[in-house]
Amino acid sequence: MSFDYDLLVIGAGSGGVRASRIAAGLGARVAIAEERQLGGTCVNVGCVPKKMYVYASEYSEHFRGSTGFGWEAGDVPAFDWRVLRDNKSEEILRLNGVYARILESAGVELLQGFARFVDAHTVEIDGKSYTAERILIATGGWPRVPDIEGGDLVLTSNEVFDLDTLPRRVMVQGGGYIAVEFAGIFNGLGCETELVYRGPLILRGFDGEVRQFIREQMAAKGVTMSMNLDIESIQKRTDGALDVRLSDGSVRTVDAVFSAIGREPKVSGLGLERAGVELDARGYIKVDDGFQTSTTNIFALGDVIGRVQLTPVALAEGMALARHWYDNQPLRMDYESIPTAVFSQPSLAAVGLTEEAARDTCGEVDVYVSEFTPMKHTLSGLAERCLMKLIVRREDQQVLGLHMAGELAAEIVQGFAVAIKAGATKADFDATIGIHPTAAEEFVTMRSPRA
Ligand code: FAD
Ligand code: NDP
């Protein structure tokens, strides 16, 4: 049987674009379907605009901290939300164009529109049918909205980047990556910010001591951190503000509620049942180790399979699959020791095991911790501190986990992640000469484990 394409990818986000252009570069006839903007969540409503807004929000402290270094800054300059928003949009438009050119030069055909399955080899887009030998589902995720009275009044990460005006008072719901990052953004941009989290401590899954540290540091910077509390209902007032009723019975009046309570796989309307593609118990597309779904010629990767929802992971999955199919390479996807960062303020980054996980699974461990005021803040007068932590298996002295909360944590931990991945021991860290004066050198000069 002959098909229009060797490979048809649904979704031009991180994973889909990578898989399609590598496949086309290896000689496959490839098409990619996209209903929105090229680049997907990360480029349009995720990593990229988020990081730009983090940078923007950090300036308020830069201005404040500069006086200790002799700058007579006077008042913190006024902030114009629309300038930031529009400059961000312009840059993203440029990135959309870069993606279009990358696909075009790789020879990938772009099919603009919403794709749905007709059968296992056929997809319909805008009334036209296309057939392919293999179909790859890379449709990503979508923000979950709270199932409460007034749940439709919340902002999610889909809307927040393009608001007409910046709210004066914001309540942030959730304690994961997005909630913590946006609480820092709103606070830094001058909004009165309260983070409301249903559990006892934000950032479940990260090292307990680091989570506690980030919570305290965020509070010190002015975010009201309300734990063991959740939103029960939201009502719009006649003046446009929102009355938020909380689980302890109290009511707060705010201008916006930003909800970040996780993301769901984007599968609705895809017609998976017509292609025989099954979902797992959580609603994600079910795949085996080779990313194969319950239908042999249909595959899925990235956020829609619900493994590790990070851009570099979707990219690696896409690359591994394309090379496997069209360059006969073994399909190897290694999910061990994936470094990750939360662009909170201060930021947090980690690779490997938390202290809790290491104690549970690896027997005796030595823990090295250093908490200090970074040199910059000795003069800035700002309260920000830095926490660094190494988890070492006592038996063979392998470094199992490395954690940092502080300025440039993501940049620093990315480098150390190579050492962790390579199985470095504490002796390797000790044998490494530091770069002085930096915060990072602390990781190679920690001498005594915590008693
Ligand atoms: P996506 O990038 O979501 O792409 C899916 C694409 O498929 C979309 O373009 C969508 O329009 C399209 N699509 C869906 N259904 C159809 C259909 N039926 N027909 C046609 N097209 C369709 N990760 C990090 O590593 N670092 C970060 O700092 C980071 N920050 C984030 C901040 C936010 C606010 C959010 C929401 C996410 C962030 N992430 C971050 C996560 C990261 O964005 C995702 O893990 C990544 O984008 C997943 O890639 P993907 O290819 O699986 O899906
Ligand atoms: P997360 O899964 O990280 O966090 C969701 C948060 O919402 C948790 O604190 C969770 O609480 C809480 N929650 C879940 N359901 C409810 C509910 N019904 N009511 C109240 N609270 C609820 O999701 P995010 O939305 O923050 O981000 C999605 C994913 O995107 C991340 O997991 C990450 O993979 C990726 N991402 C990565 C970033 C990065 O790399 N820097 C940045 C942003 C996103 P509990 O812990 O109690 O379950």
C-alpha cells in the first residue's frame, strides 16, 4: 500500500518539530499538522515567555539592591506591562518564523489545522484526508481548571501572558512549577501576591529542605505563602474584582486568580477511538518502551504520554524515535538523573535523588549542606540567601543528588548534571578546583557531612 507520507506528526511543539525535522533530514517524506502556532507550548505559552517575564520581574530587586553599590536610583522606576507583553509577543513571532524556516529547509510539509484520525493510517485536516505509514501523536497538554463554582473565572498559563492589564492583587492557586514561578513573577512586577496551596509544603517531589527554604525565601520577598488552604468558590463582584472563598471559610478580594493545578493531555477531538489508540488510567496516551501505542503504526511522545513533562525530554524522545526509524539506531531513552529547574525567585535546580529518596532506596547517605549569603547580597542589602546540598552514598561515595536554591541555580546545576550522570564520586568533586569567587565553587569545597 502506498501512503502520502512516511511519517505524519500531529503537533508542532517541542517533540513533534524535533521528530519531524530529524526524520526528514534522514530522507523520510514527512508532514506535520499544527492547529495553533509553531513551537507549541514551550515557545508560545510556556518556557520562553515565562523566562522573559521572570527576567522582567527580577529588575525590581536589581533596582532596589543597586543602592548598596552606590547607585542613587531613587524610586524604583515605573513598570509598563504592555511594553513587556508586546516586546515578548514580537520575539515569539520571530521564533514562530524561525520554526517555519527550520521545517521548510528540512523538507517537512506543514499542514495548518486541527488534525483528527479517520483510521489508523488516515488523518483529516480541514476537510482533507492525508495518509501515512506511521503517525506520531505529539499534541502536548492543556491547563486543568478547578472544578469549583466560578472555576471559569480563573486565568491559566494559556491566558496570563497576554493580559490587557496587570492585576494589582493576585491569588495564585497551586504549589507546582507554574504556580511557584508565577507567584515570583507577579510579586516582582509589583502585584500583591498570595500563593494558596492545598498541601503542607510547595513543590512536592523536590528535596524537603530545599522546598522549605524556597517557601521561606519567597515569603521574605513579599509573597504571602498560604499552605493547607484551597479555593472553594470564586464570585465576580460588580466592580469587576473577585471574591474568593477559601477552605478555612475566609474570603479574599483580588483582581485575578491565576490557577496552576497541573495539565491534562490534549487528546479531545483527536478521534483516537477510530484509530484504536488507547489511553492509560490517568487519561494519557498509553505507549510501550518504544513509544508505540495500542495501534502498531501509531506512536506518541512528549507531554501527551505523561512521563516527564519537560521540553528537553520531549526533544530527546523525538530525536531518539526519528533516528531509530530512519537511521536504524537503537531506541534508547534514558530517564535517569534528568536535571530540572524551577524559575522561582530565588531559583531552584536539582539533579538526581532527594535526601528522602536516597535514604529510602540507597541505604546510608552522607549529606553535605551549605547555606550562606551570596557575596552580591552582602552589599545589596537584600535578604536573599543560597542553599546548596549534596547527597552522597556512604558505601561507595557516589554523589546521588545535587540541589541548589539561589541565583543562577539552573545554569550551575546544568554543568554539574554531567558529573552526576557520569557517576562522579565525592572524591571527584573534591579533586576539582573551584572558580573563585562564585557560589558554584561551594559544590567542590564542601568538606564535612552534616552530623
Ligand atoms: P507541546 O509543546 O504542547 O506541543 C503540542 C502541539 O500540538 C501544540 O502546538 C498544539 O497546538 C498542537 N496540537 C494539539 N492537538 C492538535 C491537533 N489535534 N491537531 C493539530 N495540532 C494539535 N518545560 C521546561 O523544560 N522548562 C520550562 O521552563 C518550562 N516552562 C513551562 C512553563 C509553562 C507555563 C508551561 C505550561 C510549560 C512549561 N514547560 C517547561 C513544559 C514544556 O512546555 C512542555 O513539556 C513541552 O512543551 C512539551 O512538548 P510537546 O511537544 O509534548 O507538546
Ligand atoms: P504541577 O504538576 O507541577 O503542579 C500542580 C500543582 O497543583 C501541585 O501543587 C498540586 O498539588 C496542585 N493541584 C493539583 N490538582 C489540584 C486541585 N484539584 N486543586 C488544587 N490544587 C491542585 O503542574 P503545573 O501546572 O505547575 O505544571 C505542569 C508541568 O509543566 C510541570 O509538572 C512540569 O513538568 C512542567 N513545567 C516545567 C517547568 C520548568 O521546567 N521550569 C515550568 C512550568 C511547567 P499536589 O502537589 O498536592 O498534588
